[in-house]
Amino acid sequence: MSKRVRIIIAVVVVLLLAVVGWLWATRGRESTDDAQVDAHVTPIAARVGGTVRVVPVVNNQAVDAGTVLVQIDTRDYELALARAQAELANAQAEAQAAQANVPITSTTATSNVANARGSLAGAEAGIADAQQGLEGAKAGLVAAQAHVREQDANATRAARDVERLRPLLDKQEIPQQQFDAAVADADAKKAAADTARAQVSAAEAAIRQAETRLPQAQANREQASAGLRGAQTAPEQVKAIRARAASAAARVQQADAALKQAQLNLEYTTVKAPIKGIVSKSTVEPGQVIQPGQPLMVIVPLENVWITANFKETQLEDMRVGQRVKVDVDAYGGHDFSGKVESIAAATGARFSLLPPDNATGNFVKVVQRVPVKIVLDSGQDPEHLLRPGMSVTPTVYTR
């Protein structure tokens, strides 16, 4: 065997040994360069509109939670707060007045019912008295008429006695005294008859008076009945007053809610940082008029970053949550970070894209899909927060 052949064979053996060594060294590892640093990006927007007075921060400035980012002109909202306070005071006064009317109306209504019932009872007693008086007057008339007839008969008889005695007096068959007594008796009986007729007239007048009192008493009863019916609507009146009081109380709550909203709107004129982080993408300037919900800037918290690695679906066979990961950051010249697999996405990145693939059309070309894998770094490795979202990294997952 020539020397040249031996050299070729030696080179081939070395290459084979190198390939075997590389395969042995890389077995149980999955790596990808389709990976980047991720973090929460918090958009900051205004909750109220107005003119921007001050923007005390600039891009790339580190801020703590509660730091003032934007100050909006507060004058309009201070006026709105004062108006809401006045409306609340007015609603409270109306509610107090309406509530005070409830017991007054209830007491007055109860008193009116009692008075109306008393008036009705008095009117009915008046009717009874009028009816009794009418019956008594009619009975008196009957008695007076009978008495008139009796007295008329007596007067007629006495007059006849006088006429019968007069011839006897002329003949002096009777004494003058007897005749005078008969004349006096006739005159008395006539006077008694006249008196009895006067009593009849009085009884007739009493009947007419009683007949006049009865309709008046009946009218009084109708009036008292109407008053009682009106007074008996007191429960509905009390309900109406209570409903107005409840409505006034509801207006108080409404005014109180408006006041609280005005207070919140005044607070919203000061836009503060909700979290600690770095200000980025600021688009607001002093003097600018902004609208509610308008994006102003974003805050990126660098305290909590992670790695999103898009592994091929063929690399996931042995990959599990909790496996150790080494992360090589391109920006820092091979500086490695350690971490672990926290989770594996529920679907491929293509499935979550704006236009997910639809293979039902029949125009199908098989493409190896990539699945996002979240990798969290071990704590304490980046105290200076050098890792920034979007940086390219190369993670290597140790599957064995």
C-alpha cells in the first residue's frame, strides 16, 4: 500500500471519528437561532382628554411605579367637580325636604280621615234629626187638626146654645146671668177654635221647615261622603310622597356617582406610570390636545424578561417543561445565560398568524412548522438589565 493511500485512509478515519464525536457531544440537545428576548410592553393612554401641560419624562428614561408621565390641564375638570358638588348638595336638600313631607302627609291624611268620618256621622245624625222632626211635625199636624175639629164642634154647640137661650131671655124665662154665661162660653169656645187653627198653621209651618232641613241634611251627608272618599285616598297620597322621597334619594345617589366620576376625571389628568420600567415610544408633547384612549407612550419593565424560541416541530419529541436551557445572546459576544423551559405553546406560530393556513383547498405543500417555547432565565443573571426585548439569542435545550 502506497504512502498516499495510507494518508487518505488516515484522514477519512479522523473525519469519521470527528463526526462520531460531534454526534455524541450534541446528542440530547435541541437548538435554534429563531429566538428572541421578550418582555411585557405596557401601553400608556390617557383616560381623559385635554391639553397637555407638562411631559416630565423622555424616551429611554427609567421610571418607578407612580412616576408622573403626563400632566393634563385640570381647569375644566375642577369646574366639573365644583358643579358636581353643587348638584349633590341640591339633591341632598331636595331629598331631605321630600323625606320630611312623608310623616307630615301621613299624619295629615290620618287626621283628614277621622274628621271626614266625624262629619259624615254628624250629617247622618242631622238626617235622622230632620226625619224625626218631620215625623213629629206631621204627627203634631194631625193632632192639631183633630183639636181644631173638636174646638170647632164645641164652638158651634156653644153658639147654638146662645141662639137657643136668646128667645128665652127675651121672654124672661131665664135669668140674664145664665144667658151671659152661655155667651161667654161660646166666645171662649170660638177663641179656642181659633187657637187650634193657629196650632194647625204652626204644625204646617213646622212640616215645611222639617221638609227644608231634610234635603240640606242629605246634601251635607253627600258632601261628607265625598270628603271621606277623598280622605280615604290618603294611603295613595302617602305612597306618592314616599315615591317622590325615594326618587329624591335616587337623585342623591346619582349626583354622588357623578361627583365621584368628576373626582376620578380630575385624578386622571395626571397620568402616572403603573409599573417600573423604561419609557419608550413617547408621542406626546406639551401643548398637544389629546383624546381619551389616545396612546401616549409605552413602558417596558426589564425586571421580568424571558426567551421565546420557535423550535421546529421535529425538535419537540423529547422536549419537556422544566428541562435545562443554555441561552447564547448575540449582542454580548457569546455570554451565556441559563434557564429552563417554562411552557410550550398550544399551537404553531402559523396557526396564530393573521391569515392561518387553510390546507382544505388542495393546494398543499408540506412545510415544517415552528412552535413557540417559553424559556425563563434563572434569577440574578442580569442585574444591570442588559437583555432588551427583541434581541436575538440562540437557546439550547438539554432534553437528556
